[in-house]
Amino acid sequence: MPSVGSGGPAAIRWLREVSGLTQRGLAEASGVSERTIRGLERGHVQRPHYSSLRSLAKAAGLEHDQREAFLRAWSPDRGRSLSELNPERPDLIAAETTIRTEIEERVLATWNTFYVGADRQRSGARSSVTIEARRDGIDTYCIPLLSDELGVLPQVYVSETIGCEPLDIHEFPANGLVVIELGLDRPKQLGEIYALEFALEAPAGSDIMGTSASASDRCQAGRIAQRVIDVLVVGVTFEHPPARVWEIEKIGSAPERVVGDSPLDRDHHAQVVRRHALPGHYGFRWEWE
């Protein structure tokens, strides 16, 4: 018998076998067209709507755990752990269990802008995230922040939230990691798509990534993607423009590479947009002189 964990097409065959339904019977019971079901089973339809998958699972009479396993079979983009994305920091895996976001929630789109003040400190950042729940009852969203190169944890606070509120801050000094936990406005259900916004700010005169950060470390900003993200936007806005800004990216465990120079607009802002961003790090570096 095909296994639900074997991937999407095999999961459809498994679904039909456990339910005893033919493709036509499953179509009639679920309201999903027979043509779509045939395309799913043959692998021709690779990104079905969650509503269609939920209708199929309901028609087959799956139990809760079976339904979750069936839906997850259609999410082949495996998330990478922080230790994989940062191979020089293998100890991060110890704190990975606290960061449930990349397992329980799929980030569909994220927009992030960093602000650099006249004192050349990264004074804050603002983010908006569109997420799809991967199980019932999702009620938190976690933000992982790495320490600076000297191991000093960032000192930040959350403000200007929409759709969420600050819940807790978990510090892992031995792992060089801080996890900010946000509580959502209400529990989300499997397949539900929702959005939230929040700002991260540093104390006056401080850098959001730590006051001990080196000059070179303070001249960068970016976003880590632990899973494939459909649309990723990273921007940086300067109160006074630096001499040069360039875009960087680091895909998986590959070395960081320079994509190219990033000209600033009249508001001293640079932005990078990625469709189907692979797990990695995306952002900017700059120099003042």
C-alpha cells in the first residue's frame, strides 16, 4: 500500500485505498473534479489548493492525525535548521525545539525593512508576514535572532504589533540565540492563512544586534529563510546614505556571494525581492567610506 509519507501523488493513492474510493467516487464525495484528482495522482498538479486537499481528506473520513500527515505530504520543501544555515554554529541545534514556527507554520510572504540612523546604528526593523497554519490551534509565532560575533545577545523589544502581541523572550546564551515569542490574536486552524506585523527596536543609541558588534558586522542587514518562501522582500533605509551598498545572498551552506551593487532611491532605500526564495540568507552589506 502506498504510504502517506511518500509524497503527494503516493498520498492520493493511499487516500483512495484507505477510503475504498475510486477517482470518480472521491471526486463525487469531495466536490473536487476527477480531472484534478487524476492530475494529483499522476504528479501533474504539484501545488494544489489547501481547500481541495481538506475536502479530499474529509471525504475519505480521515482521523485528525491522518489528515495532518496527508496535508503535510504536499509540502516537500523541507525546512533547514539554524545549524544547517550556520554550519560554524552547530550548537544552535540545542535550541531548535523552541522555534516551532518553521514546523507549524509556512511563511508564504514576508516583508522586512531595516532602519539605519545617523549614528550608523541599526536602530530597528519592521516586518509583515503572511503565514499558512500547518496544524490546528496555532497560537504563537517565533522570531529567532542570533548573537553578534562576540556572542553578545541582541537587546531588542517588540512594538507596533498588528494581529499579535509580545508573549515571551527566550534566551539561549550558550547557543548565541534569542527567540522572541509572539502570541497571535486567536488560535489558527490547519490551512488558515493569516497576516501579522511587528517592529523590533533597540534602546536609544544601541544597535538591534548588540553594541559589541564589530564595525563590519554592523554594516549588514538581512533575513534568514529556513524554508522556501514564496515571496521574500528585504529592504534597508538609511538616514544618511553610505558610500556603497551591495546585495548579498547565502543559499544553504554555500558561501556568501555578492549579487551586485544596490543603488539607493531618493529616500535612501534599497530593496531586494525574491520569488520562491530557497533556504538561506538574503540582504545587504554596505561601507561608509
